[in-house]
Amino acid sequence: MEDDRKIAETFGLPILEEISSFALVRDRVALIPYLLAKNKKLLPIDQREEVITVAVADPLDIETLEELRLLLNKSINPVYCPHPAIEEGIERCYHQKDDETKRLFNDLEKGAEEKEKETLEGYDLLEQAGQNPVIRMVNAILIEAIQQGASDVHFEPTEEGLSVRYRIDGCLQKRHVPPREYQVQILTRIKVMSKMDIAEHRLPQDGRIKLRHGGREIDFRVSTLPIVHGERIVLRILDKGNVLLGLNRIGMDENVLNSFRKLIQTPEGIVLVTGPTGSGKTTTLYSAIAEINDSETNIITVEDPVEYKISGISQVNVNPRIELDFAKGLRHILRQDPDVIMIGEIRDRETAEIAIQASLTGHLVLSTLHTNDAPSALTRLADMGIEPYLLASSILGVIAQRLVRHICPFCKVEYSPSKQELSEMGIKTSKPFFKGTGCAHCFETGYKGRHAIYELMPMSGKIKSQVLKSQDGQELRKVALSEGMTTLFEQGVDLVVNGITTSAELFRVTRIDQGDF
């Protein structure tokens, strides 16, 4: 940042420490797409006749400024502004303030109090769902969730009313409680958008919503579940603009990255990715596929559902309604002359057996399992009924992963760890630790963004011998550790010591594994 300032001074660019008082920022006028402003760290801040003043964080990015001139068809007057101030300006121009949605709900609640109470039977649900206040509320919630980087939006009817929560960086955060008057209409509006049966309240339903926001196409997977106080709806946000594909972009340690690359470049065998829901397994699989995807390789996937479409590969969507499950899809894939097969998840013995047969007949198979660590994947497959000799001959390696939250850079402070904290982590250090105190940027959580930690267990000769003797997870773990496997917990400790995450976050994410160290 200091280098950018010196460059700006060298070129004689005006230097601004803050831009919130400039006309376009103050009036929240966004002249360029959000992704362009965010990725290039620039923002138009003022406009005078045919000249637009643009705050830039990189004074040498002349190419982007030229693109901006062509986009806006105006002369560009660049000024230098530090990253944090530009980020704040972008937040102001593009993002809803936290209290805007709350204010909308408060205004609607006041209006609702003035109406006479109506019974549920008196509503024309479709008509009520189409009224402007309900559409405004739903749109406001979806826009706010997208802008705050939420992965899921939860609409949960409770005894007190409808609770709206966002899952941000893996943790749920309560945001709003819409007026009770609008509870049914909000849920119905979402069901209409996702093409569900609005008259069905007793059975779970699934649907999808496709929306455009700021030039981006965003998909929502929608699920309803009847509960005691009504219908609970959860929207999974699939924002292609937020997906970073590529093994060198998902936070793998260099040693793990090199070993994993060797596994996925093997022509035949099975590579498994394990971890709980929401730990980034699908992103790792997609990144692996992107790494080996070329015109000479036939890659076919079978997924439930296809989350992100990737150019150059064939993706099959599981559909239980027509009895197209993983096993059936996999059997037909094998007739399509594939080189690489990706299975969204190995859920049962039949799928596991077909996957193993595919790997033994010259195919590379990538898939996921829900286990706590890498060695437990072999135990899980053995529990499904897979013979030990098949595991030893087909599995190339297993990688387990978790996502830990980053300390927010805007409220990051030093502190001295206690002896107990160091003891629980099994380390001795005089270095200070870091934590977030909570601010507007991280919604008072102290965390912003996430970082992956990995545990890779290649199938060495010793591990194969152990599998043939016993498939016990603890015994396999001991052998893997003796061969130098770096555990999830150990990788997490490195992140804590280097000030990327906190010990509290590490214990939250790896609490099942830490007892082994």
C-alpha cells in the first residue's frame, strides 16, 4: 500500500484519504458493475460534465482505466485512495446498510398494526404474496444476503414469529424478524418464485430460483420442511461469481498441493475428499477437475445437484423422481468411454462397488464421503461391505478438509495467549496471537472470509498392509502419522500462530480431531 502511495506521488496523482463525502459516494450512485469495482479496487466518486473522477488503489492499472473510459464514454480523472477507503466507498454505493432492511420491516410493521387482524383462512395467498411490501421484503433479504456473502438464508417460523438468519462464513447470524402479518405471504412468495406447490404445507418440497443481480446470474436451491409452527424454508445461494476454482487458489499447503496433484494425475484409482457438509469438498473436486480438464480427457460427473456448470465436461444431475440415482447414473457413465469420473458422494454399497470397479478398469474416480478425518474414509467403506483387498488396490489417497474463519483485517488486534491456550494447542511460543474485536465490516463477529485446512493420506505400502490387517480408523491414523501425515489440527495451529485465524475457531472446527494429539 505504501508503494502504491509513492507511485501515485511520483505520477503527481491527487491523494485522498477518504471518499465518503464525494457526490457519487454520498448519494450512492453506482456507475460501474459491482464486480468491476470490487475486483479492480476502483470507484467513480464525482462527475463534472464530461469528466468522471475515479478513486483507484493501483495507480499503474492504466488498462482498467482505459476500459472504464470506453465503458462510461467519459474522460477519466484518476486519484489515488488507499484500499480501506475504497472498500468503504464500495460498501456505501452497492450494499444496503444493515439498518435499511430493518427500517423497511419496522415501517411495514407500523402499517400492519393499523390493519384489522385477519385469519389465515381469509388470505388469498397468491394475491397476498404478490403485493408490493412482500416482494420488497423478499427482494431486500435476498439482496442483503448476497451482498454480505451468505451461503444460506433460513426462514424459520417460531412461536414468536418468523426468524430470518444468514449463514456467513459457516456460522448462522440472526438478521431480521419480519412482521407477523407478513409471515405466510413471505413464505408463499418464495414458494411461488421456486415453482413449488403453494397449496402443499404438509410435505417437504424442493425447488430452484434463478435471479440476476448486478449483472450476475445467481441460483438458489430452495428446500421447505413442515415444522410445528409452519413451514421452514432454507435457500442455498449458488453464486458462481464467488467460486474460486484452481488448486493453487483454495489455500492448500504447498506440500499437500504437490502430493494431491500427483494423485489426480494418476490414470486410474480413487481419490476421496472427506469432511462435513459445508467444508468445501465440492470446490476441491471442481478445482481438481479444472486442473486436469483438457480436450484430450473425457470427464463426466454425476452430482446431486449440479451446483456449478464447468465448460468442457459433461455433468449429470441425479433425479430420484425418475429413479436416476448415483449408482444408475454411474453405470451409464461407464458406457460413455470416460477417462475421469466425478461422483458427488458415495452414499451406499452399490455406488461404492461400481466406483471401485471403474477404478480397477482404467478410470480415475473422484468422490466425497462424510467422515471426520482421512483414515476414517477407509473404515466407512469397509462398513459398507467393501472387501479390504479392493480398498487396498483401488484407493489412491484420501484428503480431509475443514474451513476456518479468517480474523477480520479491519478489527484485528494482538493479544498474549494464556499458558492454558498454548497447552491446549500443544505449542510453546513467545509470539503474540491475534483476534478480531468486532466491527461493521464483519458484522461484529471478528471474522471475515474463510481459509481451508487439509489432511492428506496417500495410500502408501504400510497403509495398504494395515488395511488388509484391520480397517480400524485409529490404527490407520497411527500408521499415517508415523509416515508424516500433517493433521487438520496441526495445519490449523500454523494458521493461529501466523495470525490468520484464532485458537477458538480452530477448536470449534477441529474439536473432534484434537484429542488425538
